[in-house]
Amino acid sequence: MTPPSWLGQGWLAPHYLGWLLHGAAMTAALALCICLTATLLGVLLCAAQDSRLRALQWPARLFCSLHRNTPLLVQVLLWYFGAGGLLPDAAMQWLNTPHQWALPLGFSLGWPSFEWLAAWLALSLYSACFISAELAAGLNTVARGQRLAARALGMTEWQIFRYIVLPQALRVIRQPLLGQYTAVIKNTSLTMAIGVAELSYTSRQVESETLLAFQAFAVATALYLLLVIATQLAGSRHAAEGRIR
């Protein structure tokens, strides 16, 4: 069957689709690691800014201000080129050498590349600052009287934050937090600048090999859309289960 004229020269060969699917899997894995790390860091940053100790407040606020007000691409390049230049040559050589650890049942675990580690670190720090801001907005919805009552019961500031304030704040910011997670998926496309073989990088490779620019980027767009929709559906299902409970 002849493809429609708007598709240009034809369809993508199956092995090129395999490249794009591999890139989508890399994007999903990187985004998952970033979301987990950024959420943990976001909670810590939020707790530091919510603390009554200025020694914790001001460094956390400065850290978030620096990351939120500078371009993400610049941060990715800084961690890849800048931090890479500060590490000892032996450490960089180890990081750039493939490593495999044997696991039971014949499986093996590979150490990620330095490009992947730099992307993971840069996007985790950047996303954590926005997640901490969402958490701070949720904290403001918790009545101050609950904190006073907890202090009267002898609870520490961390116990108040962990067991009383944070669970209520998370329920309030569930949808904004889900929006931050979908933003992480889209932000991973910037890591192609340092050679991470995620979806944008592989779609550019397919376009260079085939000269089918529309087809390559159309498939990449569809895969990004599927990843975002899957994330939103998973978050909506979790929210529905939480309301049922």
C-alpha cells in the first residue's frame, strides 16, 4: 500500500521503530529515577525551609532560588562539563568505563554512564526545588493549631512535619505534584545535549539515518504523549484509591 503523500518518502523501518522504543524506555527509566530522587530531596528542602532554624532555612531557600531561576539546560551542561572537569582523572576514567555486576540467576547489572548520572543529578536537583514549592503550598493549608497541639504533646518538629503536616499536605497537592512528574518526562529531552540516548536523541538519530524527519519526530511525539498519559492515569488511579480508603 502506498503511504499518504503527507508522509513524505515512506514509513520507518521496524528496526528504526525499535530505536525509538529503546529511547522511550530510557526516558521512562531516567524520569522514574529523577521523580523518586526529586521527591525525597523536595521533602527535605521543604522541611528545611519550614524549620524555625535559620541555619536550615536560608541555605535551602538560596539553593531553590538558584535552581529555579537559571535555565535547566545550563544546569545540565554545568554538571556534565563543569563537575566532570573537577573530578580526578581516575574517577572520570572509572565512570566512563562500562561496568557489570553479576546477579543471581545469570542476570547482570550495568553501571550507568557518566552522561546518565549527570542528567539524573541535574534534573533531580532542579525538579526537587519545584516539588518543595508545591509542598510548601500544601503546608500552608494545614491549620496552625494542629502544630501547637502536637508540640503540647511533646512531639519534635520533625515528628510534627512527618506524621501530621506532610500527610495532609500531600493530599492537597496531589494533582500539582503529578504535573511536576509529567514535566520531568518532558525535561528529559534536554539531556540529548550531553549524549544521553533518550527519546529525543534517538529520534534525531533516526532522522539523520533515514531523512524522514516528520515520521521520526511524529513517532517520538506520540511516545512522549503515551508516557505522560500513563503517568497521569497512574496518578489518577492512586488518587481514586486514596479517596476510597
